[in-house]
Amino acid sequence: MNVAERSERMKQALRDAGVRMTRQRQALLRVLATAEDHPNAVELHRRVESQVPGISLSTVYRTLAALEEQGVIHRHQFEGTPARFEHSETEHHDHMIDIDTGKVVEFCSDRIERLQAEIAAELGYDIVHHRMELYVRKKKRT
Amino acid sequence: MNVAERSERMKQALRDAGVRMTRQRQALLRVLATAEDHPNAVELHRRVESQVPGISLSTVYRTLAALEEQGVIHRHQFEGTPARFEHSETEHHDHMIDIDTGKVVEFCSDRIERLQAEIAAELGYDIVHHRMELYVRKKKRT
DNA sequence: ATGGCTGCAAAGTGTTTGCATAGAC
DNA sequence: GTCTATGCAAACACTTTGCAGCCAT
């Protein structure tokens, strides 16, 4: 899980797509490659600002849109919160959100994915993408 | 699936909760009870206006919030669209959204639900609610 | 050099809220 | 009569956009 490598791969993917490599973008890529959580645009802006003082929030938004378009990052729209982002070098997974703490846990189930595909197929559809979120609460031990 | 009955039951649930029954609310309840689709606030406002001319959009929003709080309706936040609503007398189900047409298909899988509960339980969580959306496209026959 | 990228401010979209009045109980 | 619900307009949170100058290529 080498962060520098990951950042480099993301950069390369963009260059290949003919996207210009500005200071702002390099910094945002680095922040995204490093992030272990699921930060939103404002939080990303905050983190990038230490590397590129004065970078504007619109640039962050614009760059995020571009990165999403290139498939380099994923955008998640959880309930009642601004959009959150994560680099897409992670394996595909879904999210469990602790409604008390806001903590996000990743998980993946091949069996569920298979069932989803089956259900769609039965109705004559192909799944382009899906979204599955479990809003959960710590089991109370009684 | 009697619409009048459904509307009546929703009304009763509200009265029991001590919510005042205004013309506006009765009309909105009627529209919601009748709706076969998943209308958003603006569309609901449009439909209610024929019964209560001059009703304001804020009233629709406020009433929807109240109805949701009472558990009488559900709010769905699909990707890139305003929130959509449906009365909660339907059985629990999830949604498949045709990304080309916007059409919403309902479906339900006990097996998936069971797997979800298992996964959450393994990590020490109870599911409070979940959200599963399949963004699909008609299979092309080649 | 040129055309995409940036910062700024302004606009946009969907939704919520403060206030004075109207109307359900 | 009381107190909640309404309509209006203004505020809100998040995100996008128009524009003039900047900078990667």
C-alpha cells in the first residue's frame, strides 16, 4: 500500500488522459493518495492548503470532478452529509455508517453482488454501478 | 390496495400523534396515497396545487418532514436528483434506477437482507436502516 | 504561444427558517 | 382562546460557473 506509488499511478493516469499537472492538482492527488478516511471537499481543501496556500475551494471541486471523470476517485453521497471522496485504487467495497459516531466501515460481499446481478438480469438490466449503505449502531450488550 | 383507506389510515396515524389536520395536509396525504411513482417535493407541490391553490412549497416541505418523522412516508435520495417520496404502506423494498430513462423499479431480496444483517452482526453492529440502489441500463440484445 | 487551469465572486439548486397572520382544536 | 400551521421571503449548505489573468505544455 505504497502511498508515493499510488500517487504516481494516479498522476500518470491523468497525464495519459491529457490533463495538465498543476501544483494544485499534484497536491490534491497527494492528499487523496494519503487519505485513509473519506474526506469531503472542504476537508480536502483544508488539507491541501498546507501544501498550496491560497488554493481555492472551487479548484478543489473542479479537480475532484475531473478526477472522478477519469475514474481515479469515487464520490460517495451518504445521507445528510456533503459528498465524500476516496481514491479508487482500493478494491470495490460498500459502506457501513455508524449513525452515532459517523464512522465509516468498509465491507464487501461477493454473494450479495452476485445476487444483485441476478436480480437485475432477471428484469433485463445490466448493473452499471450500485450503492449499498448500511446505517448501523453498535450492538448493545445487555 | 385501496387508496381511500390508505389515505385514511395515514390521517389517523397523524391525528394519533397530535398533528393538526389542515386542508393542505389532507390534500398532500391524498396525493401521496394515490401516487404510484416516486415524486419529489416540487412535483408533489404541483399535484397538490390543483386541490389547494396557493399552497406554498415550504408547506409541502414542512409537511413531508413531519410525515417522515411520523414514519408515514419514506424519503429517498437517489444520485443527482432531488429527494423523492413514497408512502410507507408498501412492503419494504429497494430500488433499481434505469440511468437512461430515470425509471425506478422496486425489488426486494430476503437473501440479500439476511446477508447484510450477518455482515453487520459480525462487526458488532445492528442495522438501523439501509439503502441499496442499483443503477442499471437495459440489456442490449446483440 | 495558446489553450487549459486558477482564483474570485457571483449564481444555482434543493431545502430550511423567521416572522406575522390564519385557522384547527 | 390558544397554539400550531401557513405563506412569504430571506437564509441556508453545498456545489457549479463566468470571467480575466496565469502557467503547463
